[in-house]
Amino acid sequence: MMQFKTKTLKNTSILFTFFLASLGAINAQETKIDGVAVVIGKNIVLDSDIDKFKQEVEQRSEGKITISNCEMLEDLMEQKLLAHHAVIDSVVVTQSDIDSKVARSIAYFTNEYGSEEKVVKAYGFNDIEDLKKELERVQKENLLIEKEQQKITQDIDVTPEEIRVYFKGLADKEELPEIPAEVEIAQLVLKAEPTKEEIERIINKLNEIKKQVEGGASFKLKAIINSDDPSAAQNSGNMGVITKETGFVKEFKEVAFSLEEGQISEPFKSPFGYHIVLLNKIRGNGRDVSHILMQPEISDAKLNETKEAIEKIVKDVKDATITFEEAVKEYSEEEETKNNGGLLINPYTQETTFELTRMAPDLFGRISELNKSDLSDVFYDETREGEKMYKVILLKDKTETHTADLVEDYVRMQQFALAKKKEETIAKWTKEKIQETYIKLGSDYKDCTFEKDWKKENK
């Protein structure tokens, strides 16, 4: 079996570990002045960073990786060196890149902890918006590192012979990796939509509130009483200052930036429901806004109707009067998967496969006992935006846990061999860049033995 080594972090989880530990350190209360472990160009690593990253590595590896302070510092120095030279090389990181990373991170953490509120509490933030701001900062540096790595390795490739030699080397050392059980899944989704009458009721109610506030009523009080935003009781509907780059939905930002100070919007729809927005103050490029959110109610009768409809579709699939893919194309109401047979994309790898044991617990429970081509039971689901729906999952493919095989796992071995070659290229780049970069080690780390010449002793 493959032995876990410190250096497995380089091409697998170091950025993610770097990211998690950064969050963990954000609101830590220091009992003493934090020391500077090293300065790399204009970037620094603190003593507390090393402790946090070490702890995160060991926790996420479930104790299979142990790492010294000096080893952790060297990993961090390599990341800071990459970030430093990304700026020198004018690497471009767009806001859309950052927003995408932040959204994926929020999705990951929500799956890990069960809700956004639990994520916020776990990492010591005031609210989800504070967390998103910090995610933007951390993910911007991660993107700089990733793009600098891509720039360095963009011309690297591996031949079939290099893959064979790489695999044989692992086999000879009895270090072939264990390939975890993986699944490929597709889903069909029917949404339970509110009636036209219910939507009209919500819009009329928001118009009535708008009229009352314009007549002198308190917007804050109306928000506390009427808003379906779970934070309204604490913030009286105030969303703080938002900018066009803030991670709010497009519909909300478009309305907020169309208003004059003191103006209340007409009711409008977003993925979360129906809103009215009050522009409290224009603050430079930002807008200080408050809102009231109301979500249309969906009756039990409508939910039952949706469930019965999807159960009929499932029966037709099982009776072979229609294929699952045809049913998805004709009936599914999930736009992201409707035109690809319902196939789900892993948001962390952008591949169609999911490691079975790393899936969200509720999803794991629905498919873990299924065999290839089996359908799950019909089940109810609800998004954080409040959309209600019924789903059925098809297990399209499933592989069991096994030791890597060159033929069966050729694509994966190709990826491993390529990653190793890229790692070697980055190591060579690092060795060269160390000599031309300002590096100042703290006194506590001058006795460390590093793999690379961070002390610049070998001129």
C-alpha cells in the first residue's frame, strides 16, 4: 500500500489545507505577540500560521501524516514564493474567478458542517458575509499560487512510456496507491412551484409594506415582523454595504444600484424569493441597503402533486417505456443537468465521478447500497434559497476500492505521473527563484534543515 509522506501535500491538498488553516487562524485570540517565522518578498509566515497549518494537516490526514515545524514552514515558504512571483509576473486573477472559488468553498463547508450557520460558528465569524469577505482574500492568494504553478508547468506532459515507468516504480517499491470506491450519478428533479395566486399575494403584501413605509412606518420594524430572511431578527433587514463585486445574486445588486438614497424598490424576484430593497446610503462605490424577503408558501397539495408526478415518471423508466436520459430531457426542471442526461459534476474536481465515502452523508445514505443502473427512492429536497423539489437518482456507474491497476486506472495513473513531473518542474523553479528573492528567516528557524537552500548557504 502507498505510504503517506509529507510531500504528498504538494500536488494534492496543500492549497486546500493552506486555505482551511487560514480560516481557522482568522479570529484566534493571541495571548502573546505573534512572531514572524519568515519573510518571502513582501509575504510573511507567522509562528501561529505554522501551528495552525500543522494541526490542519494532521487532522485532515486522520493522523497518517505527521509533520515537523520546519517541514511545515518549508511547505508554506514554497506557497509564499509562488504568490510573490505571481505578482511579479503580472498573473491576472479576475473577480469572477474568485467568486466561483468562494461559492464552491461555501458549498463544501455547508456539506461538511450541515448549514451555513454552523460554518460561520465553527470559524468564528459574525455572519456569512464576513466569512465570504475572508474567503475572497484567501482564495485570491490561492488563485495566484495556482495560476503561477500553471504558468510554470503549462508545457509539461507525459508519454505512455513515462506512465509505465512511473507505475512500475511504485509497484517495485510496493507503494501502489489504493483507489477509493467511486460512483457516477445522474438525477431527475421536479420542483414544487407556488401557485399564481400565492405569488400575487406575496407581491401585494410587499407593495402594501412599501406604501406603509413611504407613509412613515418603520422599515426596520416591518422587516423584523415580515421578512423570511433568517437574519432579519438580528439585523432588522440591514444587509450592510454591498458593492458590485460583493457575492450577492445579480438580481439583488441590479436593483440596489438603481435606487436613489431613501428610495424603496418595487417588489422583484431572486432565487431566494421576492424582495423590496431600501437604499439607506450611497457610500462611494458601495450601497448601504436593507431588504425584506418573502417566500411564497407551497401547499401540501402541491407537494403531493409533484411527488406523484415524479413517481409516475420513475414507473415509466422501470417499465422501460422511456429511458432515464429521455425522461430527464423531457421532464427534469434542473437546468444545470437537464441537457446532459442528469449527470452530476463533482464541484471540487469538475469530473463526473465522486469518491463514495467523501459524499455528503445524506446523499451517501441514498446511494451506498445501490448497484449500477439502480434507481434510488424518490425523495424530497430543499435548497438554501427555499426551493422545494422531489428527486430520483440513477447510479450510472460504480467502482469498488482497489489497488491501482495500470490498465483499469490508466487515466488516473497518467494524472499521478503528470503531477509528479510537474512537482519536479516546480521544485527546479523554486530552487532558482530562491536565489533571486528576498528571504529573511526568523531566529527560531535558522537551525532547520530544509530540502532547498532557503538559507542561501550554497551560493
